Amino acid sequence: MTPSLPQIPVLSAVPSTDHHTLPPEVQALKAFLEDNKAQEITILPIADKTVMTDFLIVTTGTSRAQIHGLADKIIETFATPTHPIRRDGYGATDWVVLDIGSVMVHLFRPEARALYNLEGMWS
């Protein structure tokens, strides 16, 4: 019998009233993810906790195909010759991370998101 995974709390680490205070690139990525049917989008401001990035965007896709499609579209839409996007986990089925400099986007299947619980770790 497999153990049940914890449920992901539905939360927004950046309240909607603070949306206007987000940098333009974070706003653009959030809007892009919403338009492309990503689920449970959470934005974590972490600049005061690490030097690796300023924001984490954590979101859920319903399938491996959707996660890969989102990753491909983000790279196609937001990468430039002077600002490439690094990608990791693309061969995996549950988690793809995109390093966009001041923003890292984590695309999860629901089970992996619950298991790794980035929101809990960075809150």
C-alpha cells in the first residue's frame, strides 16, 4: 500500500492586492501561465533568503505533456540570445525547473509538488 501524499495548501504567497508590486517579468510569467492553463500558481519572493534568485513561481500541470509544453512555450516566448533560459528535469515526468535569472519557474505534477513542498520550505 502506498502512503498518501500531503495535500497542497491552496495559497498565494504574494496576495493579489500586491500584484502591482511584482516586477514586470514576474507579472508577465504569471499571466502567461494563467493563459496557458497552469494550475495553482504561487509566487514566492525569496530575495531576502537566498542570492540564487529573487522569485520562485511554483505551479502545477495536469500531465507530463502539459508540463513539457509549458516549459517549451516559456523558453520560446521569454528567452533571448542575450538572456537564455536554463532548463533542468525535462526528461523527468514530474518536475521541470526553468532558471530565468531573477525568477525560477517550477512546473510540477500534483504528486511531486506535494512531495517536495517548495512553498513550505521557502515560506
